[in-house]
Amino acid sequence: MSLAFIVVMVYLAAVVLVSTYYTRFIKTSEDFTVAGRTLPGLILAGTFVATWMGSGTVVGGTNSLAYRHGPWVAIIFGMAAPIGIVMLYFLSKKIHELKMQTVPDILEYRYGEAARIIGSLIIMLAYVGITSYQYSGVGFVLNATLGIPTKVGILIGAIVVIGSAVLGGLYSVAYTDFMSACIMLLGLSIGIPYAISSAGGWSTIASKLPPEHLKLGGLSALSIMGYFFPLFFLILGDQNMYQRFFAAKDPKAAKWGAIGWFFGVLVVMPLVAFGATASRALFPNINPGMALIKLSSDVMPQILGAFCLAAISAFIITTGNSYLLSSAVNLGWDIYARVINRSATDKHRLAVTRWGVVVLGILAYVLITYFPTVLAVQMYAYTMYGASITPALLAAVLYPNIKPAAGVSSMLVGAVATLAWELSGKPYGLASVIIAAPLAIVTLILVNALAPKR
């Protein structure tokens, strides 16, 4: 049994134990969904970093793009996050003071009940997709550390993600996130520079790369935009991040959380990009999703590689349980308690939300079998959310007089355009976001200008 496997399994066991401990703090549905609105700035910073940088960073997104096209494409893609975080920093006080539980709460507040229902369904559809590729990440790690078949590893990932989310809600998710963020920052900050150095340094690695990888990977500006904008629109409207702002103990804690998130992303994102690029030079024929995992397991010293694999696992698990929990809150609060059974007790809302974690977690497991790569499902999920929810959400936060018809029509157009473009096979090679996001924004503006006043 390898040291890497032992370290990874100890980490996974720690997640379950911490989640079990925080079950004792769950007395109400608000405790489960927004941690009783008690989170301090340091814990918020950790949960922001760990939630945002999951399998989409270390298996898909930054990792896969760096392996396929070189570090600069991956860094341009990743820069969507710090730019978005700066914008959210200036909105954090306004978001926190809304004192809501979910994004559909905000949508209904501005646009009416139809917006809550549409928004909830879109968010669940996108978040189940995001959760699903976290399972794949766990499968890759367990395959690398113990040779477990990837499909079996995916099943194990699903069990851990579902279990940790269903036990302690945002309390357990936030505090395990903080633990995971510390592991991530320490493991990758030491491990990746060491791996690059032991491979002969950057000049040796660069000499083994295709020439286009040292530029923009042979991609057009439009193709790069097709990767950048789904991430950018997602971060500006991501319900997971809004829920963490809602969970802050005060506006000051919310701002400190955003600051920690910003610097965490700036440290981790280029490390992953250059680490995956080094893996491309050393292992040119592997699955791109395995790049960082392969570097950790085959290049680093055993103890350091084990620590980095635990860090990669930390990225994946914390993001998976966060997005799964968030989508279950939409089911239990926005659909069940606010639409189906308005007289539901708090106990019933909590029960439905917990069962929602299980049901949606199983759906995520089924979904991942239908997408060929993590990057494919990642881009679909980001676009579905970013084009459908973000324009209407930002308008709701920033413009109190926005007309209900504008928000509802923008969400519908964004969702339909994303699905239509995906199902038609992305004509002309254009990413769905290039079509769906502008259509949603233009619809929002035009309908708001033409619709009658409230």
C-alpha cells in the first residue's frame, strides 16, 4: 500500500469526521444552508478558495488547458477568477446585507415567483453538472495512488462528497474547506516548484514542448474567449459564493473573506498551470486530466507527492460537496418550501434539503457517464449558469428598478440558447457562451427598456 494512498485516505477520513462533528450544530435549516450566519473572515477565505478551485482547476480547466495548449492559455482562463473576485469585493457588503439564503431569493425579490422557479431549476441543472466532474477527479486520484479502476474511484468520490454534504451542511463544508485550503496552498506551493526543478528546470521543460505551447497554443482569440467567459460569468453570479457572503458574521468578515480568496487564487492558479505544462513535457501521451496527478505521483519525492495528491483531493472534495449542498438548498428551500408546501415546518425543510443532497448527488453520478471529458461538462455547466443566471442576478443586485419581465426573459433566453447551441454541436466551432451570454444581456436590456412599468 503506497504512502500516497494512505495520506489521501487519511484526508478523506478527516473530511468525514469533521463533517460528523459539525452535525451537532445543525438545529435549523438556516444552520444547514448558511451556517447560522456566523462564519468569520478567515474561515470564509478558506471556504471561498477551496470551493472555487476544485476538479475544474486540478483536472479540467486550468490543468487540462495547460496540458493541451500551454501555460499562458490556462493563465488567461484562470484570470477570470481574480477579476471577478475584485468586482464581488465591492459588492460584498450589498450582498451580505440582503440577508437571504439563495440566489433565487434575490431573483424573486426583484422579478417575482416565476424567476425563483426558473432560476432554481437552472442552478440545479448547472450545479449537478459541476458536482459530477468532481467525482471524476477523485476517480483519477485513486487510480493513480492505488490502481483502483477509475469507475470505482468515481463511485467512492460520489459517496464521500454526498456523505460530507448531507451531514453538517455549510457548517461542515466551510470548516473542512478551511482545512483543505491550508493543505492545497502548502502542498502545491512546495510540490510543483520542486517537481519543475527536479525535471531540469523550466528551460529543460520548455525545450520538450511543442513551440505553440510557449505562446497561445495555436488557439484563436475567439477560442480563448470561449474558455474565459464561462468562468467569468459563473464567478460573478455563483450561488455558492453568494451563500458564503450571506453566511458571514458581518460585512467586514465578508470583505476579508473575499480578500483571502483573491490572493489564494493568485497563488494556486499559476502553480497548476505551470505544473500541468511540466507534466505535458514529461508525459506527452497521458489523459490531460491526469497531468497534475501524474506529476505528483511520478516526479515528486514520495512524501511530497503524497501531500500534493492530498491537496488535489482537497480541491475536488470541497468543491463537490459545496455545489451539491447548494443545489440541494434550491430544492429544499426554493422549490419545496417556497412553492410546493408554503406551510412546511423548518424541520421538514431541513429533511427535504438533506434528501435533496442524496438524490441530486446520485443524478450527478449518472450524468458524468455522458460527457467525454471533465473539460466538456465543465464548460457546459459554467455556460448554463453564467449566461442564464448572472446577467439577471447582477441587475437585481445593482438596479432596484429593474423590471420583472427583463430578468425572467433574460434567464430563459440564456438557458435555451445554451442548450440549443450545445445540442446542435456548436456550429462554426463557437463556444456556447459566445452566443448565449450576449443574447441574454441584450434581452435583459431591450425588455427592460420596452416592457411596461410595474
